Amino acid sequence: MKPVFPILLVIAVSCSAQARQIVIASKKFTESYVLGEIAKRTLVNAGFAAELRQGMGGTIILWQALLQGEIWLYPEYTGTIAEEILKRKEPMSTDEMGALLRQRGVGMTEELGFNNTYALVMQRNRAIKLGVHQISNLRTYPDLKVGLTHEFLDRQDGWAPLSARYGLQMRNVRGVEHALGYAALANGSIDLKDAYSTDARITENDLAVLDDDLHFFPQYKAVFLYRLDMDVRAVAALQKLAHTLDQSQMARLNSEAERTKDYALAASLYFDQKPVASSNDFIRKIAGWTLRHLELVAASLLLGIIAGVPLGILASRPGPVSNFILAISGVIQTIPSLALLALLVPLPFFGISPVTAVFALFLYNLLPIIRNTATGLQEIPTAVRESAAGLGLEPNAQLWKVFLPLASRTILAGIKTSAIINVGTATVAALIGVGGLGEPIISGLNLNDYKTILQGAIPAALLALLVQFFFDGLERVFIPKGLRLKQ
Amino acid sequence: MIAPINLCRELQKDALSKMIKLRSVSKTFGTTVALHETNLDVPTGDTTVLIGPSGCGKSTILKLIMGLLEPTSGSIEIDAERVSQANILRLRRRIGYVIQEGGLFAHLTARQNVLLMAKHLKEPVERMETRLLELCELTHFPEYALQRYPVELSGGQRQRVSLMRALVLKPSVLLLDEPFGALDPMVRAGLQDELKEIFKRLQQTIMMVTHDMAEAAFFADCIVLLNEGRKVQSGTLEDLRTTPESDFVHEFLGAQRALETI
């Protein structure tokens, strides 16, 4: 069994160093997926090898990845560039923006054509009933239930300055995931949410877009950001996309993508071609995700055991060292997985790669392994400890020949707990484009499509069961017979 | 065979008459005194029994000798060697230590428990096997049960395994901490008889801890009575009975006798 783990580790780690092909990334929403596919098709047509990493976290993660050369290009919006990346409050021209980006080694294509700005939307009949047509009308209704995406809530050009500008004092504001927000709007659990002006859902769900009567929202023109050291022919190919996509066409592509759940197909509409046969091999797709998932779990678990058991041994001896180890591993456990990834990605050596995902999962593995190792050792009766010492065994021999075997059941239980939790946690790896069963789950969540979610969730659940059985089998091998017998 | 051994014993007694010496040894845990400054000599080849009510410090003395506890003050000598961190491992290997609960390792069979240390020291396999059979014979432990794990053994059998484990390296001292404490009375009486027989055959220096006066009288060449961390009196049962050095000696003996006559 043992030799398999290092191999998986090598596989998981080496995936970041693949052949030199152009790596495109997209953010995790439909339009970004479609634009990513369009860029990929464009580059492939121009004769480049291109790979698309779908649905990677948010602006900061992608920007850092671009700066570090983890990715070569991704679709972005001028408003986001000004506010989030360049942190400028005053409006600026595209030339100015291009110049500032160039200083950081990043190029910006000309705008693709459409303006996807933020908008506030409501159910149309509700808006009519209340007489709300403009954002300023909302002042009359401070009790409306507002459900905003987390990004919009926190943005410099988001909810807080908007409220200040319009003098809104909404009392009932909370964060809701984007796709779920549309469902919440449809069933009336919220009255108002933020949207992108090209969202397919606006026409599909017959939503009213509130007029931005004070012109608060900046322009969100779509562009591609690319590394200046990218091949000039590739840049030229991308530049040809300039001014070829208007608002209605983009909305149509988005709507098509959401209907078919196939971004490549939607992108192909842009090229007015028959879609390239997308790898429809369902089983192969799921097997690929599952295998990658398993690699992430196995590699991080292996590291968890290598570090966790020795730390557990240290933590089993009461004192400040023990308290420190247990406190730190406890604190790590409380960091939300997405936040941990966001913290790791900008660090050197990490970035957008399987290494980052494996490291984050490894950190989450530590607590159960450390705690169970420490507890298992502490539970050994004093009589047994004194007997082992009394025989004249060296402290190391006491540990290896007596204490660790006696604690093996508890230690293995900790490893098993880690492994099973890990199968669940590893789904976040998809947020940084590392793949695994999180990929269908996240894209399904964005599309509000349960079928796609289940494509990831069911194999993940089965995998957790499999891991459970695997460890039950392992107990027969690793736990000495004398401990498995009943009194 | 018996005569020369006896002769040796007499010679040893003259030459190196004290196997274990405690000089001004004390032990405190925080503010609690487990053992006040104590001097104690354990004659070579004799059976010395430490007795006293619980908390009197009798087990503490054994743990101090084993180096499981460090004395707060004073020094301990085993076979004319002063116990220190440097030689404690070597000294422990020359002492057999048997404790109340047996302290057997649940993940090892009876055979593995007995031979653990011998294997660790890479003793030749043949010699180990011979020794194991000798010990089975000595302790009346059935050979067929050697493959069993501690949970599969009776309380008496577990104590026999614990004794075999203590004896496997032919120690020069045997320390027993309430070896019958966890056994029911019938098994206990039988094992006491056997153990006395074994002691007789071994002709070794033995230190035993008990709280039972009858047991002490049954085994001891010399009884050391302790109370509240102090040595109260030492001598034969007869000495303690006829010339008690304090009221406590009288009371302790009296209480024990009263229990036995019920």
C-alpha cells in the first residue's frame, strides 16, 4: 500500500509544471466561463496550445496568479480594474488604465464591446406594485429584504458607497451567493439583489433593472488582461475580438450557457460554428474529477500523517509545547477554507497550483491526527508506562515497541477522521482551478443546477464511504490483534 | 546443587552484604512529602518486605530504586553503584519489577511480553527459548497459553507472565509492588505458596511491598514498617511484636490481627 502515496503526491505536485501552453483562467460565473472559452477557441484557432482553468476564486486570486505567471490571461472588467486592482477612486481613461497596468507587466486588450455593469434588480411585478423604478425610489422602502453577493457587499464600488450616494438606509441586508440569490428572489425570500447587466437571468426571470439615476455604477467594459511576455501573435489574435460582442449578444451567450450547461458550446455560437465535440464521455469526466480528488486527499493526508503523528507525540507530554501545538492546530481548523486559500495564493511558492490545495488540506488534516495521537498516548495506564520503563527500555524503544502500538487504534481513528473530512474539504480545490469533484459542484452552484451539483456531490459521498471502508480494512492490518480481542 | 548455592550466599553476604542502600533519601511532590529522609539497607539474598497503610511511602521507595522517580534528596546505591541518569537503563535491566496490575502490554502475547526485552537486547533465540521454558516450569505457567494475549488470560496467569517477564534476564534483584493486590483470595493464597517456593529456588535479593501483615510475615526475612512517609521500625515479625518501638507498631499489628480473626 505504502508506495502509492508518494506517487500520488508527485502527480499532484507536478501538475503545476505542465508543458508550456497558454493557461487561461476565468472567474466563477457564467459570463467569465464563456469569455474564457472564447479566448481558448481564439488561441487554438491561431495555432496555440491553450488550457482553460474554470472558476478560479475572485479578482485577487486571479490577479496574483497573473502577476506570478501561474496563468497567462483572464477576462476582466474595466470597473474592477480601476477599483479593485488599481484602487483608484476617480474615473480614468482606458489609456491611463493601460499605462498603469503596463507598469506591472500586464497588458489589456481593447474592450470586447459590451458593458457589464452592476445593477440592482427586483421581481418586475413587485417593483411595479411598489412603484420602484429608480434606485432613489428605494429610500421610501427601508424594510425591503436585500440579498447581495458577498463580493458586492465588500467592494469599494459596492453596497456601502452606493447606499451613501443614494442616502439609502436599508435595514435588512445580507449576503447571498449569486445563483442562489435569483432563486431567493423568485420565491420572495429577498426583494432586491445585485446583478450584472448581461445576466441571462434578467430576461429569463422577467426581472426589473432599477435605473441608476445618480450614475453611481462605473463602466464595466469587458477586456482580457494578459502578461506582457505572452507571445505577440497570441495578443494579436485576442485583439481581433475587440468590439465584436455587444450587450444583447453576450446576454444570449450567457443564457445559452446556462440552458445547455455547456460553456464551450455557448462560446461556439460566437464563432458561428458547429460546436467542437465537447468531451461528452460522462463517465470519463467523473472518473477524472474523482481521481484528481483522490490524489489531493491522499497527498495531503500523507503529509498530515508525517507531520501530525510526531506533533501528536510532542503534544502528549503536558506542558507549554503541548498547549501551543494543540492551540495552533485548533486555530487553523477555524479558518474558512476559502479564506485560507486566499491567504496562501499570494505567497511565493504557492500560487494557483495543486501544491496550494494540498498544503491547505494538509493543514486541515493536522488537528484530528495530532489530537488523537496525543490522546491515545495519554490514555496508556501508568502501570504500563512504568512497566515499560522498568524493563530498561530506552525512551525511544518504549515509544515504538509499546506506546505507539498501544495507541494505534486511537491514532488510526484520527487519521480516518481526517481522511473523511478531507474528502469533503477537497472540493474547495476547484476554487483555485485545481479540479477534483468540487468542479461540478461549484459550476452547478453558479448555474443553480442540481444535476451538475450532484455529479460532484454523489461521487464525493461515495468516496467518503470508500475511504471509511478502506480504513476499516486498514485497522485489521495496523491494530495489533491483542487490542482487537474482546475481554 | 543446593549446598554450593547456599555457600555462595553466605560468602556474598559477608562480602557485599547490602544489595540496596538508601541514604537520606526523600521525595516531595510540590508541597506534599511522600517520603521523609530515610536510610534503608536491603541485605543481599534476603526477602525484605515494606509494609504500611496506603500513602505511607512504600511504593515510592520501589519507584525511587527503579529510577521511575528522582529523589528530592539523598542517594541510592544498587550493588555498590550509585543510581544516576547515566546508569539507570543498565541497572533497570538487572532488576525485575512486578506491579499490582501486572502492567502487561496488551498488544503482545504472553511469549512476546516475556521476551520483549531479551529480543530488544538481541539475545540468541535458542537461549531465549530455553529460558522461556525454564520460566514456565518455575512459575507453573502452561506452555500452551504462551500464544495468548493478556485479555485472554486469568488474573493469576497474568501475574505469572509478569513475573516471568521480570525474571527473564536473570536479574540480581526482584522488586514486587503488591503482586497479589488485584487477585481474588483463593488465587492469591495459592500463588503466595508458589511464589515463596520460587523465591526459595531463586535465592535472590527480593523487595516486596504489601499492606497485609500476614503476607509480610509469610515472606519476610526482614519487615520494614512505614507510616506517613517515615520508617517506623524494621526487624523480624518477632522483633515488631515483642519490642514495638511506638504505639503505631502495636496498633498496626493489632489491627491486622483483628481482621484475620474475623
